[in-house]
Amino acid sequence: MPSRPIAIALILAVALPACTPAPDRRTPADGTAPAAREAHDPSREPSPAPMSHGEAPVGTSAEPVDRSATAPPRSTRRVHRIRLETVHVQHAVASGVRYDAWTFGGQVPGPALRVTVGDTVDFTIVNVAPMPHSMDFHAAEIAPSRAYVNVMPGDSLSFRFVARVPGVFMYHCGTAPVAAHIANGMYGALIVDPAAPRAPAREFVLVQSEFYLGAPQGPDSARQLDWAKMLGLAPDHVTFNGSAGLYAAHPIQVEVGQPIRIYLVNAGPNQVSAFHVVGAIFDRVYVDGLGAPLRGVQTFNVPVGGGMIFETRLVEAGVYPFVSHAFADATKGAVGMFRAGQPVGTMTH
Ligand SMILES: [Cu+2]
């Protein structure tokens, strides 16, 4: 353990940049701008990427990615025996930032699941973590008092449900305080396909979520939840699939004109996702439910705890950012890139 003065210095070194006050908007008595204010003017800082809407450094599609966004294939089974262990692991929430995560299946988000309307989900939760956890499937119609109950360490619980409504649904731990269990990583997406398959497309699953970092407890220590930041809606990182800017560093390769379908779940626990693909319009947005899709949509809000299906095409070769258009959140990591075809004259070359 570091000595107390060193520990305090380390905490301040990490915490102070995050606590930098907002630019002072008061006008000085002499009308001149103080030098300190100019030094913090965001417009004077270099753009993180040599393109509009970059918001994060853009890597190449050739590098392997820890977490693929590719959706699992449509299933032909009618009964799905799904077993998930609740396990605590360290998770890379951003480059160089490890987080003490609580998970389903040892990953954040938990595994993407896929069933078809009418299928039976035969689910078992096995708690190998040192505290109670539970499971809440938004795709299920079931009594929470029976199924969504706490599972003690070393114990397990099984329940079944039939998926009735197509869409993409959140699942999450429902143990109190739920905000902590979600903020720590206990969520994922369950796709429920309609009985008649959707049109062929490249299919992706994105789960948006936030992370609220407590001060490090020592050199190279993993971070833990800052409850006050969570209550204050002040995340440090907002992510697609658990890591800030993951698909900016590892753009998702698609073909020009190819139909793209994105299953998007917003796990939160707090921030609405204003989902948008720069340079594209959504041909269809399926708000969860049984109704007809919206057509010709630029941006659509996915509520916390909601899931929607977005369909689009990218009309020419190029790099197309996808973001939460709530740009504080994009700046904090809710940004990725589609790379259509083989673009020339971009930062990918
Ligand atoms: Cu939990």
C-alpha cells in the first residue's frame, strides 16, 4: 500500500482533471479574457479525429476487436436452455481503465441471446459471486416476485417463459440497489425474432451503457462505482458494448449499399440514447412492439431500459460514425464507426 501522502497525491492526480470546472462565462471587469480561460477553451483543442463527428481516434478495421458487434444468428431451436453465471471480473471500460465489474457470463455486456416468437426460454442463473444477484428479462411476461428474486452466493434459480413479442429486449440484474448492479455491468440484449424472418442484412447488436468511476485505490488499481456520480447523472464513460469508443478504434466493415440492421439496447442506467448514424437515414426503426416500423428517421431516442431495431444502408464508400447524438455522451465514448467499402482519402489510409 502506498503511504498516505502518496495515496492522496495519486487520487488528486486522477481526480483533478475530471473535476476541472466549467469555463468561466463571467465577463471580466476589463473585458479581457483571462489566459487561464483561453487555456481551457475546447474550441482550441485539436480534433480527436481528422473528420467531422470523429469524437474519438479512429483505428483500422484490420485490428482484432475484443468484443464483436456481430449479432448471433437466428435460431431454429424452439426451446432455449440458457445458463448464465453471475461472476465478478475486471473489465476494460476504456483504454487503460479497468473496472471491477459485476457480470453475466464474465463479460460486459452479457452475451447477446437470440430466440424466436413462440420459443420457450428455459433459464438458469448460477451465482458464483460473493453477493446476491438476480435476473430480469424484459422479454418475459412473468411474476417478478417468483422469477426475479435474489439468488444467494453459491445458489441457483431456474424459470421459464415464452417469448411473445418480437424486438430486442434488455435483460439485467434486478437486485437492489438496481442502479448499482446495472452500473457495474449486469445487463445484455435478447433478440426475439418474428416468426417470419426479417429481410437479409448484416446484423449487429449494440448495448449502450454508462460507467461512473470512483477514485483509484492505488497505482494500477481497478476502478469501482462512484455512487454520487451515478446519482448525479455524471458518467465518466458512455459506451457501446462496454468500452468507450470501441468501434471507433475498431471500425465495423460493411459493404456499400448493404442492408444493415442494428439491434440497440440502452442499458443506462441513466442516459437516453439519441441514436444516429452520420451520413445515413434509417429506412426503418422498429420501436419495440408489434406495430409497423417508422420510416425515414434521422435520429431516434432509445429510452433507458428500452431496445429498438434500426435499418439503414450506407450509400457510398466512406467512414460513417454512429453516435448517441446527445454529444456529451458521444464525447464520453458513445461513438463508433462503420467503414463502407474501401474508402480513399480518409484517416483509414
Ligand atoms: Cu446483480
